[in-house]
Amino acid sequence: MECKRVYKNKAYRSNIINIILIGLFIILALNIMTTKSDKLFEIIGYRSYTVLSGSMEPEFYPGDIVITKHKNKTDIKINDIVTYRDNDGEIITHRIIEEIPEGYITKGDNNNVEDVDILTKENIIGEVKFSIPKIGYVMNFLSNPMVIAAEMIILAVFIFFYYKD
């Protein structure tokens, strides 16, 4: 009787571990694919970015992940928070505060002045739909090629020993 209970608990824990590992693997794979491929980002429609500065506090803090919806799949207007490439190619997430004939004026919520560059529709990557606090640093770490290689080795070893019997 005691042996059956131990076996059921072990099987239950095993199923939970399997679900967690598969879920993490799928999330990492989708994140890596959409981060590396603009075409896949356009098809799936979403991509994650890690907030690196405090310019959008208190909306987003450094280390948060923002989930951006592709610009072709959303209607961008004043007061929306958008992710875009500035004229130097740097990726920025700020709020649109004004629309002008040349494009948009943007500003970080925590900044005292508007952004210098005028944002054009071509530079917009997409609209921020939501954020996940403090997980950005973890995702950046897990997306490192050396870490991905280690993850694959650990996963292979886990599968080998788990299904060995």
C-alpha cells in the first residue's frame, strides 16, 4: 500500500517536471525564433524585449520584459507605448505623445523632455501590449548561445536518464 502511494507521488512529480520543462523549452524556442527572424515575428505577431533603462518608470522598470505586437497587426495612435528603432538603430520603447505630419513625437514617461528624433512609421517595430516584471534578465541569460548549448546538453542527459528504464 505504501509502495503504491510513493509510486503515484513520484509519477505525479515527474509529470509536473515534464510539463514545466516542455513549457520552458517552447517559450525559449519561440522567443529565440522571433528575436532572430523578422519574418517569423511578422507571422506570429509578437516579440519580447527587455527594458534596460528607467525612462518608462513607473510603467516599466529595468529588467521587465515588454511584449510587442507587430505594427502591421495593430492601430498605432497617440498615448500608445511603442517599440521602435531610432535613427542610430537603437531599440527604444517610449510613449507617443503627439502626431505631426512628419511622424510622431515620443517621450519616456520618466523623462522631462521629448525625444529629439521624430519617429516615422518605418521605424516603428510595434505596439507594447503588456509587460512581465523582472523576467527580462533571466530571458536574456537563457537566450545566450552558450547557455542554450548547455540547456540542450542538460535536456539530453535528463531525457537519457529519465527514459533509460
